[in-house]
Amino acid sequence: MDSNDSDGGGASLQTRIPQLPSFSRAFEPLMRNESTEISQSSTHHNSFFTPSYLRGSHFMQKLEEAHKEKQTQQEAQGRFRGGSLSRPASVGTNKMPAFHRGLSLDIIERAPPTDDDPFAPHLPTKWDNNDKHGSLEVLADGLEVRYAASRTSREQDHETCSIRSDHPMPWQAGIYYFEVTVLSRRRDETSVCIGFSTKNVPLIRPPGWEPESWGFHGDDGDLYSGANVGRSYEGQGFGPGDTIGCGINFRTREAFFTKNGQEFKTAFRDIKGEALYPSVGMKKAGEQIRVNFGQSRFIFDIDGRVKREQAKIKAEINKSSVARLTHPPMGETDLIQQLVLQFLQHDGYVETARAFAEEIHAERQSLQIDQTPVPDIDIKDDEDAHHRQRIRRAILEGDIEKAVKYTQVYYPNVLKENHDVYFRLRCRAFIELVRKSTELGNSHGSKRNGHQLDDMPSRMDIDENGFSDRMEEDGVDSDIDLDKKIIEYGKSLQEDFKNDSRPETVKTLKEVFSLVAYANPLEIQAVAALLDRKGRVTVAEELNSAILSSLGKSSRSALENLYGQTSVLLDYLREEGGPGALVTIQSVVDEIPKSQPF
């Protein structure tokens, strides 16, 4: 298909094939960036890790987002404290304004989420040194526990020292699993017991002896659940050198154990309790264990078990019929084709929609046995679609001024009636100026001190409409000083919205103005995201939705509505570890054969 069709690809877009536009914000989560995934063995600050069986899950996506946000805020605070600002800034204090390029600004700081936040997602990471009983010693960065003190035989018979992990097992994960290795060198009978409990269970007794606790005991090989009388499990206990795994399926509310990589039958059913903590107990001097919460490879193939559980859920999904989604009913293939066609027309990709319709028609005709002509699929030319696509193209090229002019010509009331959309367009225009100035400086090898750039000799060519991305490529100097334009535009932006005291507006202005506090904001993690080209997509989608609403049309396509409704349904099915915890839309996309153009 011609890359120069009226869909508005511009120089930055590749030759088109009939597929969903990759720069649609609605489907951005489906365009996975493999470079951002965290591998099983990778770690970050604060020992962040991803258990292999949770990789790609909705829970880990949320956990990683929370970790990155916290890490970014901590790095920003550390940079400001050790940087060139006149004084360190702290949350809740009156900060001295920073000056750069003639603009006065305040650096935004937000308190990072704390580990005590009950709504923040967490994984168990170590044994909690503050949640243990007796003479247990926590070693090896919190992963090992040893019974240090000696006691009389009578004390050993009646008292066990137990410990819990720092965080509960997350039900949002659907399935949670950990392994404990008995390190004790003594070959006599072990007293180690492994299991889980709620927070209010006393730690003076082993897991399983108290209500709201469950345990597998190594000395007799029995299972215990809320009583000191056990029941036979697999007819074998465990001891030094053995690795015992413990897992919970929150969907079925069942627990299971493994020994040295071999899975045992279901141990407990109908498990109650919202916050369940991994727990171990021991009562003999010298006993020692080491836990693996997912920081390293498990002995048991928990990945395979999770995949089998996911396959069961997907099999149930595949049994569902799409016939009730439309009237009259459609087959699955016809429904998908209609959704894609409607999406392309809705977002203004008229030529792409027309080419896709021709391809569908040709395919249907070739499958017609009696050669009866198949009716054409009529794709009407839509002037509004062309206008919206011109506006979108300008934004995606970074030419916000041109997009604003087009909007004012084609839809003069949209920006007047959508104050927030206009505000975000103006902010994006400022960001594009800073971005171009930074990239131009980098290409010229400029040395900037991060405080005053008014005398910088670097200049760039700016067309009459503002700042096209094409200027980024040629780097030609002009008589217009880009840094002066940044100052003038920033002051204008500040003046135009000075009376908007809404917290979100104030915060956004401070965030975009903070860009000029750095010599090269592209290298500063705390603010680099503001300069990302993906921000253009967000603005383009918001403006497109506002235009559609002004025309009395839905601001979202049927495909976007279907995607959104599916996401909400999955969130509902994730409650309390339900089946939605083990399924993501991305996992379905990953199963599409790579030969298909998606």
C-alpha cells in the first residue's frame, strides 16, 4: 500500500499493510517493547526481581510500574540533593525557585510510596526480622534463618520458634509459590515445618498448629491445619538437603507442596484469609533453612504448572461464542474484520480501510464455490476523517502549532469548548521546543551548564508553522534563537494559564517547566519520559476524541470499546485471585502467529 496515502503517515511512517496503526494509544499495551521486560534473574535497586512464573502477568506489570515510579522519584530526590540547586528540596517545604533560560520554576517532588502502603502491590522478598519468635537469627540478606540457642529437651517438645515473610503472598498473582531448603547438617530427625499463616497467628508454635495457619512438618511428614493433630500426606517427611516447595492457587483456594522438584497432591482446600504469609518454624539448635521467593530458579517446574492452569482458563474462554455480540449474529472472522474496518474509518484511515476492504472482498470471492459475485464493501469518503488525519499527522510529527491551526480552521469551537485539551496541546508544544533544542545541542556537541543558555550559539531552522520534525533531521541553523523562543513561549504559557489554580494544571505546568532545569533532560530519568514521542500520541488521541464528540460521534471506536470492556471484565475476574489473574490481553496477542501482520 502506498505510504503516502491520505492516512497521513508522513515521512516518519512506514509502508502500510492492513493492520491496526501501531501508534494508536488505545492499543499501545499490545505493542510490547521487549527491551523493557525484566528477566527472571535481573534485579534493580531495592532487590527488585520477577519470579519466572509471574513474568508477563498483570500483577507483575503493576508491581514493576510501582517500582519504577518509586525508583524514579528516589533518584530525582537524590539528584536534587547532590546537584547544583541552591538548596535541597524536600516534600512539604517552601523551596527556593530554580532559574534557567529566563524561566522561574519549582521542582516537583512527590513522596514515594512506602512499603507500609496496604494498597501497593508487593511480593515476599525476605524473612521479617521483626516478625519472629525466640532465638531465630535472620542471615544472608534475610533469606536464611537459623536456630541459634540451645534448649532443654522439655522446651524443645513444647515450644517452636517461627517466623513470617516481610509481605504476604499476593492473591493478585493468581498462583504464588516459594521453596525452602533445609541446610542443617545434622542427620537426625528435623523439626522444620513449612507453611503459611495470617498475621495474627502466634509465632510460638509451628505453622499449622494454630487457627489460620497451615503447615507441612518434616519430622512426621504430616499436614496440620488449625490443630496440633495432623493427617498423613505422602507418607514421607523431609530433612537436611531437601527442598520443599509451597504453592497456593488463589482461584481454587487450594495449597500444594513439592519435594525436590516432585509435586505432591493437593494439601489443603477451601483456604480462608486475605493476607497469608509464608512461614517456617523450628525448635532444634543448629537447624537452618534458606528460602527462594523467586530470586533464583526454582527446582520444581512451577512455570509449567502455571501454564497448564492458564491453558485451562483459555480453553474455557475459547468455548465462548461471539454470536451474541452483534445483531444479526456474525461469525468470529467476520466480526473481527468489521471491527478493524470500523476502527480504521473511525480514526480517519480511509485509504487503509478501503485497501483492507478490497482485500476482504477478494478473499471472499476466491472462497465462493459457485462464483456468485460477492457484494463490495462500501467505504465512504469522509471529509472529516481527512481533516482529523491531517491534524493527527501534524501532532505525530511534533508540529503542534500546525495542528492547532488546522483545528481552528476545520473545527473552530473544539478548542474553545475543550479547555483541558487545549492546555495539553500548549504544554506539548513547549515540550517539543525543549526537545528540539536538546537534540540540536547534542548533535552539535554543545556543552551546557544547566543554568543559562541565552548565549548559546546553536540555532535551528523553524518553519512558519512552528517546529516540524524534519528540522530535527537537517539541523540547519537560522536567525531564530530557539532558546529565546522557549523563554517566550514558556512565559506565554505561564501567563495564559496563571488563573487556572486546579492542582492538576499547576502540577503539569511545573513538570514541563522543570525540563529547562537540566542541561540535557533526555538523559535525566526523572523527566525524560516527558520528552518521549509517545506523548504526542496521547495528545493526538485526546484531540481526535474531542473532535469526534463535537461532531456527535462516539469518541471511541467499537474495537476500543471492546478492548476497554474486556479489560474491565478481567479486572473484575482478578478479584481475590480469580481466573482473570492468570490471563492478560497481551498473552492472547503473544499467541498470534508471528507471520500475521500485527
